Amino acid sequence: MNYVCGFLFSFDIKNFVLIKKNRGPEGMAGKWNGVGGKLELVNYTVIDGLSDLERIVPLSELINYPESKEYITRPRDYELPHVAMEREFSEETGVLVKADRWRCFYIEEYSQSQAKIYYFAAFGDDYKKVRTVTDEEVKIHGLEDFAFMHPNELVHNLNYIISMVVQNVHTGYFQILNPQGVNGK
């Protein structure tokens, strides 16, 4: 099983969105983490010609596209990480951050379970619009306040992940990974 975990930051990197997870693997419940979840099995349709990138959408969204577009239906498969990130963030915060805004910057792999966690960051003023829409609390955290949170309140690697984003932005080099075509062609 693969997962996504995303962080929506303000443009100045001073604020970001976290969620207090009520469920999940041991060590995650009751702790602050990035927004995310499991990649889901879906039927996909590939539609060419919508932009310079190949556009992948669930079959349920096909009715929104003109019949003149060429499309290919793929068999049931797991959604792509950036598509899962868009869906999870919208479901858990009520804010739609389109898939092409999410940048995969780190992939954590677990050899025993063969699971992967794709870590994403996005930037913009829409962080101000997030709200709690499920039973899991969503909150905007300031970077200065975050530095003083007790480690027991956070998932085990959250300090490392947040500092990775902040450091990369401040040094002017934000590494973007391209797993499975996530951030481009």
C-alpha cells in the first residue's frame, strides 16, 4: 500500500497546514501530521490534448470533457500520487489544490512492507481557507510556534520533513522528484 502526505505552505513559508490524525498506523493516531492518506484503486481515463501534459482523470469525471477528445480507458489501478494528494487534501481540508501544484520532494520507502510514502509541498494563500471537515482537526501552524511543540504531539519524522522544505526553499533549491510522472512529462 502506498500513501501521500502533503504540506500546504504560505508563500513566505511562515505558515503551513497540519492535521491531527485520529487513525492510521501505530504512532500516528492523535499526532499532528501532513494531510494525506492511501492511494485508492480507481478506473482511469487518459485524455490527450488538454494541455502540454497528459491529463489523467477518473472515469467519473469523463462527462466533463467534450466527446471530441481522444481518450483511453485504463484497467482498474492505483491513482497516481499527485492525483491522490489533490483528492486527500480536498477531502480533509475542504480546499482544492490542483494536482499540478503539488511538488513531490521526498519518497520514503519501507522494504519490509514494500510501502512508499510520497511527500508533497504546495505554496499559496489558499492555506487560509482550510477547515476541519472530518473528525480529524485541521489547523494552520506558524513555523515559530511549531518549533516549540512537544515531540510527542508530532509524528516521528515531522520535524525533519518540515525542516527539509524550509531549508530547500531558503537555499533557493527545491528538489522536485518525478515518481511515475508526478511533476511533469
